[in-house]
Amino acid sequence: MSNNVFKLNKITFSYPQSEPVLSDLNLEINEGERLSILGANGCGKSTLLKILAGLIFPQSGTFTAFGDKIEQKSFSGEISTTYHRRVGFIFQDSEAQLFCSTVYEELAFGPLQLGLPRDTIKKRIDELPAMLGVEKLLDKPPFRLSGGEKKKIAIGSVLILNPDVLILDEPTNSLDPRSQAWLLNLLQALSKAGKTLIFATHNLDLVPQVSDRAILFDEDHTIAADMPVKELLKNAELLKRVNLVDQHYHTHPWDFNP
Ligand SMILES: Nc1ncnc2c1ncn2[C@@H]1O[C@H](COP(=O)(O)OP(=O)(O)O)[C@@H](O)[C@H]1O
Ligand SMILES: [Mg+2]
């Protein structure tokens, strides 16, 4: 039996009154994979992630998740609830994800909304803040937090649902080095626990630490490469062509042994 989590077959997506952002896109993502989606600004990374997260729907092609066809017309009620429990999406901008009046409410919101039993919610809220190191923030309003703290709460509000798949859009943007290191450790632990992890980023330093496979978008929105991260990072010509590095890129720090 296939261990596909997602399968996209000839997917096309356009925003209203614009050219297609994705056209005839084919992609398979397997359970437990760690995948980076790379490409210059505007190439379609966030759009693809939002399709995977069940937030927007392609106009044509077939999108299958966990073996079931995902279609806008039937994506409501229990189907949508179950999907959003299994597939967590962490927005690039944490502010887009935080809207409750306290951190505690923020963490409880998703599980309440998606109908988790109250004792499960309570148990997870008792455990999660310590894991995230945010115990002291529970009574604070999220808008008062630092960028790194906001990201932790945004991640917490998704992890509390214990999703099988975690999708992160530019997760290290605006994080200081300590918060980035914290996030990397967390992602590595989640991967070891069997989660499927999918990232969009143009931070090449992050890529080998969080992923084994990379999908590289060209600026014309097509997939220029789907290959092991180690191979991709050595391919300076390809990275230059898709505008991910400039002409000064020769090698990558961890190919370099001082
Ligand atoms: N809500 C939207 N409405 C119209 N166009 C959009 C919208 N979101 C993104 N786009 C356009 O779609 C293209 C791909 O955007 P996006 O998926 O956000 O790229 P990336 O995440 O790689 O920077 C860009 O040209 C962008 O301007
Ligand atoms: Mg984006």
C-alpha cells in the first residue's frame, strides 16, 4: 500500500483575474518525509502550501490527501474538521494566526473549535506550554509578545491538535538566532516522532537542517527540480538560474570543512 500523504496530479491554480500561479503541477509527498519547497519570491510556494493545508482549492487537476480526493464542494463539516486536525498550517506571519485575548485562549481555541474532548484539551494545555517554554506567557495578550514568542504560540496552537502533517511557511523569518535554534530542535523532535514536515523557505541555511528532499520552483512557477537537498545545494548553477542565490554563491557552509 502506498504511504502517500499528498498526491497532486495536474493541479492548476489561479487567483481571480490573474495568470495561473500553478499549472499542471504533479507532486507526491510521503508519510514522514521532510520536504522543503524553495524558490524566489512570488513563484508560488505559499499558494502550494495553502492547497496542501486545505485552505484554497485548485481549479483543475486532482488533489488527493490520505487517499481521499479533496474537493471544495465536499470539503465542509466533519471532512474539513478532520482534515484541519491532521494537517497543521503555520502562517508566515504569526499575527495572521493569533487573535484571542490571551495565550491560554489561543492554545485552547483550535481544539475547542475542532471538537476535541475537554479533558484532552486540558491535558494538552497542561503539557504543551512547558514543552514550548511559554508557561509564563499564558495570561498575556498575544499581540504584546515578541516575534519569537508569537511564533512559538502560533506553532503551539497547531501542535496542540497533534497533527500528522505540519506545514510551515517561511518559519524562521523574523526569528532571532536563539528562537531559530529552538525551532530547529523542535522540528527535529517532531520528525523523529514520525510527523511529515513541509516547509517553504528561501533560507538555504535552514534547508539541510530540516529537510532531506527539496522541490525547487522556477520563477515561471514550474518545478525546476525535485531532488535530495544535498545534491541541490551543490548545484550553484541551478540555484542561480531560479534566482535563489546570486552570482557569488560557490559552495555552502556545510560542504566546507575547515
Ligand atoms: N491572494 C492573492 N490574490 C492575487 N494574487 C496573489 C494572491 N496571493 C498571491 N498572489 C500572487 O500569486 C503569485 C504567487 O504567490 P505566492 O504563492 O505567495 O508566492 P511565494 O510564496 O513563492 O512568494 C505571486 O505573483 C503573488 O503576487
Ligand atoms: Mg510565500
